[in-house]
Amino acid sequence: MVTYHFAFDLAWFRVIVADFNHDPFWLTARAVIVTIFMTLVGVSLALARHAHRGPEPFWRRVALIAGCAILVSIASYLAFPRTFITFGILHAIAVASVLARPLLPYPRLALALGVAIVIVGVTVQLPLFDEPWLNWIGMMTHKPATEDYVPLFPWLGVVLIGVAIGAALPRVQRGVDKANRMSPRWLAWLGRHSLVIYLVHQPVLVGALRVLV
């Protein structure tokens, strides 16, 4: 993600030439990054349930992500007033987390619904969903003018598939504990502070390029 955004910034500052809206390489890279993000959201929800965490940590996390999503929209409006982010990845994570929570006890149902939502999201295109107030759902005939766009169709489906993956992991807690012990400290730190890294890395990269370029 950081590498992708750094390349985007280099193109924005005209250091390199890259078409992030049409070049298959960059479109594929973005799709892979978002798929990893949204799958891990579902896996994390399943792991949290397995750890018997109550509702309070979940809702605190959702509120934090939603608040950060609003900050991202405001910041992107200041930088890109014509294409600011209205429903990007943080918005999608917050909403998808709430929608996926009731399905945590039913991983097979989550998997079936997830696959169906992905299929519908990538195959169905209806002019109705081109309306700006419905863009967050997906199934539009053309991508809206925004710097980041992660609609619920198909990405909610990816989260639900992640829920099924998380529920299917054998010896979940033992595997998590072993991974924590074996992971390098810097990698564990990145995992624990992923939201902060997401919010901070772009201002740092843009600030550095403004100084250097």
C-alpha cells in the first residue's frame, strides 16, 4: 500500500508518468491491495470472536475507523476538492464490519453470501447506482470521480469471505500466539498500528516530496 501510494505521489508531482485509472498494472495492484485489506478485516472479526471479546472493543474500533474515515474525507477535500473521497476503504471497513458482525457465528452462510456479493458486484451494472447518494453501494455503470472508491458490492463480499477463512483456521489462538512469538518486533509493531500507519504515511510522503522535488 505504501509503495502504491508513493508511486501515486510521484506521478502527482510529475516525477514519473503513470496512469492509475487505466493502466492494467496499477489497477491490478490496487485490486490486490484492497482485497488483502478487506479479507483481513473479515479474518480479524472472526479471530476477535474466537478470543471471546465483548461488544465494547468492537464498537470502539468501528467508531475510531469511522472517525478516521471522516478525517480522510475532509483532508482529501482540501487536497482534491473535485475528486475527494466520499466512500473509501476506511468507510467501507467501518460499514462492512457492522454488516458482517451478525454473520460471525455462521461462517458457511458468510461464505455463501460473500461469494454472491462479489459475483453481483463485479457483474451487475445498473444506472440507478450512478446516483451520487447510492455510489457507496456499488453496481454503478462507471466509477465516480473520487480518489478512493471501495463500494460494498463487491467488497463487503470479500470481508464475508474473510470471516469464513478466519473461522476455518485450525487452532486459531495457538497459531496466533505462535505467530506473535516468532514475528520480528518491527513487523508486530506495524500490525498493531496499521491504522496509524495508514493515516500518517501519505502526509509524510507528500511532505517529503514537497521538500525534495
